Amino acid sequence: MDFKTEFDIKHLREKHIRLGKVKLQILFKREYGRFVSQSHISYVIQKYNIYFDPVAASRIRSRKIKDRGAKKVRINDINPKDYLTEGRPFLFALDTIVLYLPYGIKRYILTAIEYEKKIASARCYKSKSSLSAFDFLLRLQALVDGTIAAVLSDNGSEFAKYFEEACRKLKILHIFTRIKTPKDNAVDERFNRTVQEEFMEVDEYFEPLLTQDSLTEANRRLTDWLTFYNFERPHQTLKYKTPIEWYNSYKLKGVLPMYPTLTWY
């Protein structure tokens, strides 16, 4: 059973906590369009201990009433710097580049850049799903040794469901831009432009690689460019230092665990 199937079963069971394996199996087929065995459903229920608890259900109902009408945390309502600490000094802005390739092929590049330090990352995916964003966030968190305090994103569907669950478990504050206000995420919008102008339009092999069934080679080339971006490329906003030079010169107590030999494709 793959990771996505396991999480789909988990969410379906949590949504229909009182239904048995047979009914869940039928609903899974209807909702996700693929078969899953009852033994797999039992495994997920046991693994995550997803059993109906009347006491817990009562608490959830009370909490829902209490939280009813709760709003998303919007960038215009807070100062993100207030959430940064010495142990968690990173606020990453996230976005998605949608690529329309020949023969109706679509690919997606999830991008992230640190709000002030400009350390950046990106990765190619076949689908614009919350599972892709979930995977990207875990990789981003590993890249900076689990020190992300907050992330900023728009209201896209990829930044919901699995992504939200990851934010909660990792205790990362999820900040949203205002509806139809791209300037709220101008930092990553600018990075997207840099990715397109300085990498995609220059690397003649990248786009053909995106049409392949495996995106390993495409991500390898993108990772090589990101290494250049973080370790070698001067940034005007950083007084012509690289992001890593800037971070290390102003944060001497720790060193970012990101090196040119790092591979995550």
C-alpha cells in the first residue's frame, strides 16, 4: 500500500468514523476511483487508532462550536516576524508555477523562498495536489533541519488537506495571502520569475525532461541550479552576498545544514 492510499483511507475513516470496513471500501472506490482491500482499511484504522470514542466526539463537537467562524491567519493581520525565534528563524513563502507542455502535458513546480534570507528551494511534480505540497513541505523542513516557524501561501487547493495536516503536526504556522491579492506574496512571485528567466529559459534540456514519466532528471537539474542560487549567485538585496553567506554572517551560532552535495530528487 502506497503512502497516498494510506492517507486517503485515513481521511475517509476520520470523515466517516462510524462506518465499517465494507462501507468504507465501497466509498473509497466511489471517491478515489480505485480498489482498496478491507485488510488495508483495518491496517490503517489500527495504525492510527481511528476508533469512535463517544467522549472524544463530545469534545470535538464542543471545540467546533467554540471555533465556529474562526478565520484563517492572513498576512495583512499579523507581523510574521513576531513568530520567528532563535530556534525557528525561517519564514518561507510558497507558490506554484504551472507549466503547459506539448501534447496536453501539465507539470507543476512548487517553489519556496525565505522571506528575508532568500534561501530558496523548488521541486517538480506531476500533480497540483495537497499531497505534492505535503511532500514539498517535508523536504523543505528537512533542508533547514526542522527550523521553519511559518509558511506563507495563497489559498490554492494544494495548500490544504495533507499540507495543512503537515503544518499542524510540525507546529508550523500557516499564513495565507488575501483573496486575489498576489502582491501579498511578492517575494515568491519574484523568485518564480527568476526560476523561469535564469533557469528554465536557459536550460535547453529541462523542458524535454519534464515530459518524461519520471521527473528524477528534471529535479536533478533544478537542484543543481538551486545549489548555484543559494551558494554562488550574488543577491542585490543581500548586499551582493549569497543567501548562505548572508545567513552565516548574521547567524554565527549555527550553520544551515544545506550543502552542494545534498540530493533530494
